[in-house]
Amino acid sequence: MIADLLRLSLFPALMAFAASSDLFTMTIPNRVSMLLVAGFLVLAPISGMNIEQFGWHLAAGFTVLAAAFTCFAMGWIGGGDAKVAAAAALWFGFAHLLDYLLYVSLFGGALTLLLLGFRQWPLPYPLHGQAWLTRLHAQETGIPYGIAIALGALMIYPQTEWIKAVDLSRFALH
């Protein structure tokens, strides 16, 4: 039952925290990525993942880490974005990786267009007291891509073996 609770809550909660942290502070703390990796390392064997599957999940995570850090080096995304994208890919393996990256790209494009449009209009005076909103509105501020990463991950997560392995009958009220 503990493993089921962790499968249902850990990944979604950490992704939601990453998105909100990026929105409000334009940073994603390293502890989010570390907790995602630690959660995977604990849940994978408990969930019956064999060594071959485990290796493929690691390979997917490292593949995204390499690609994401290339994007970071080019100045296209932040370091926190790169780390959390790779940590999420670790959970998906190659089975769901392309769908995950497609959703991240689509949400990222929509978020970018939305913010570029938002930044074209003056910020209403009553909202100037909100430091996070003023920062988000500033032309020189980047895009909090952690939001797109989290949305993409949360779109895919329900389709994964992590959720399919949950025994919902344990949560039924008798």
C-alpha cells in the first residue's frame, strides 16, 4: 500500500512543485530532481522492474540529460529545467519518452507564445506589488520552462506502468 501511495503521489507532487517553483521564482531547486531520482531508485525494485528495464530507464534519463544540458549550454533553458526534464525521463524510460518530449515541446511553445503576448501589454497597476508577476512580465526574463516540463510529464504519467501497477482495490472503502 505504501508503494501504491508513493506511485500515486510522489512523481505528480514533485512535478507540480517544480512548475510552481519555476513560475514564482524562475528556479527549480536541485532537491526536486534529487527526490525524483531517489524516488525512482526506491520504487523501481519495489515495483518489480528488472535490471534490463532499469538500465533502459537510466539510458533514457542520461539521453535527456545530455540533450538538455546542450540546450542549457546554448542558453535556451535553465539548469533546473535540464535536470528536472532528465529526472522525469528516468521515470518514463524510452517507452514513453517521445510522447513526453512532444508534450513538453507543445506546452513549451504555447507557454512561450502566451508569455510573449502577456509581455506586450502593460502590467495593470494593482498587480505591480506581486514581485513574481513583475519578474514574469519583464521582457528580459526567460520562460519558466519547468511549467511545460511538468505539464508534459503529468500528461504522460497516468499512461505509465507506475500507475497501471497501482492496486486501487486497496483504497476502496469497505
